Amino acid sequence: MTKENFIDIDEDDDDFGFSFASEDEVLSTNITYSSMSEEVEALKSRLRTLRKIFMPLLEKLVDEPDKVFIKWPNRKDIVDKQIKRLKDLTSV
């Protein structure tokens, strides 16, 4: 090999400029991921609240399936309250 064909490479040239990081390090510094994660948690919380609103009604309706009539005094106030809660939860 002649001197013209020889390329001088410094030791620093083999460092491509990257290092390794754990998944936690990357995710904790990623602002987009953090804000999305918070939004997902908020949505999960709203869904749990929706479930708490609807499940008692549905469970009560199937409690005694043989009965044809439902006695529901003062339902207007109760339903209005739940409608307001649902609107508050689902408004975006």
C-alpha cells in the first residue's frame, strides 16, 4: 500500500455521535408522549365515571326481568342530574 492510498483516521472519527438510552429516559423527556399520556389517563378517568353512571341503571333494569312495569318516582330530577353529569363529562 502506498502512502497516497493510506487514509489517516483519527480515533474520534469512529464515534458516530450517538449513545444509548433506556426507554424510560426517552419517554420521560419526550414532551409529546408525556402530554398524550396525561390525556389518556384523563380519558380513562372519564370513562370510569361514565361506567359508574350507566352500570347501576342497567343492572337495576335486569334485576327483575319478569316484571313488566317500572316504578320510578321523582325520575325527572334524577335523570336531569345524570344528563348534566354526562354532558359535563362528554363535552370536549
